[in-house]
Amino acid sequence: MRGWWQELAGLVLPVDCAGCGAVRVLVCADCRDGLSGAGAGPVRPSPRPVGLPGVWACAGYDGAVRGLLLAHKERGALPLAGVLGAALAGAVLAAGAEGAGGTPGADGGRGTGEVALVPVPSARRQIRARGHDPTRRIALAAAGRLRRAVADQAGLGARERRENLTGALAVRRGGSRLTYGAEIVLVDDVITTGVTLAEAARAVRAAGLATGPGAVLRAAVVAAPTDSFRRIERAPRV
């Protein structure tokens, strides 16, 4: 019930931007630009936890981005899930583009073309206290954004259809229904030390989900500490 009232209040009551305090706007244009995905890239915590897959983030966890994430997670600003989901979608697309560019996933392979988002679960007591599951809510918003990114299939040939659907998103309630060899993207709102994502990756591998020819396991988050972003050094063409 708490979540329902928070949702309604966010829609009908005047709000200020949780990122910068601009009046009477859910997210101002400047704060929205900070989550546009233009700066999305790979991140690497230091030290790197054992078993952590490749991780991509949309933005640095500071300033307005930090304010928006905390408002959604801790203060129940549920309508922010849309803009945060769009940011997560940007990180997922960046991870997929990197793989398509020739960098295999941490578990090797290229995947089957099906992508499954797996939200890192929150503790039940935290969900009860907050009245919602912030990571799942953001993941669902990202799923909707990525589904819309797939072009209309009408008039496309078989090869074009395959290329068009590569990277299309599926969020599954039951992991056993994941396609054998699907690309699995673990998702969370923030990465700090990377320990939580590493444990989630261990559980996915132990369940036999990141298996099969070309199986890929990656991770994507809305934000990460700015000093954890890293450049991908590519070998020169010969």
C-alpha cells in the first residue's frame, strides 16, 4: 500500500528535481542529460572481486545522479524509475556494443542474440521498509525502453531480422526459462566495491544459467564511482 500512495503522490503533487532542486519539475533538463548515456562505459572496482563479470555504468555516482538514485531508493520517489531505467538501458546497450565490437563477455562467447536482465535482489526487510524493490522497478523500466529500441520487423529479410533482434531484451521471472546460451546482464542501481554483483554472478553460474555455446555474462548499472571508469585499450589493426 505504501508504494501505491507514493506513486499517486508523485503524479499529482508538485515536486522539485531530486538532482538539483529545480522547482516544479520531476527531473530538470540538465540532470536528465547527466543520465543520457553519453558517458556510459566500462568500470572496474579496485580491488576487483573474484568472479566479477565485465560491468558497464551510465554515469558517475555523484552530484545530481546520486541525488536522483537516493530519492528513488530511499525516499520513495517512484516516478523517477522511468529516467533511471532509461539510464540503465544506456549502460546495457553500451555493454552490448562493446561485445559486438569484438570483446567477448567475461564468461566467453558471443551469445545467442537473446538478452535477459537479471536484477540483483534486495533483502526482503529492505523491500518492506522502502515499500518497493528499487532495482526491479528500474530493470522493468529499462526493459520497456530496450524493447522499443527494436525496429519494426516488417519488410526485413531473415538476416536483417536476426541483426535487428540482437540485443532485444527479455526480463524473466523464472531463471529456468532463460534460453540456453542467452546473454545474461546482471543489473543494479549502483556498483561500489563490486562484491554484490560478484556474488550474483556466482549464483547465476552455480545455477547453470550462464552456460551453453556462446554464453555471455555481463553486468550493467546506472552509476559507479567516477574513479572506477576505465578506458578500453584496443590493439592496433594489422
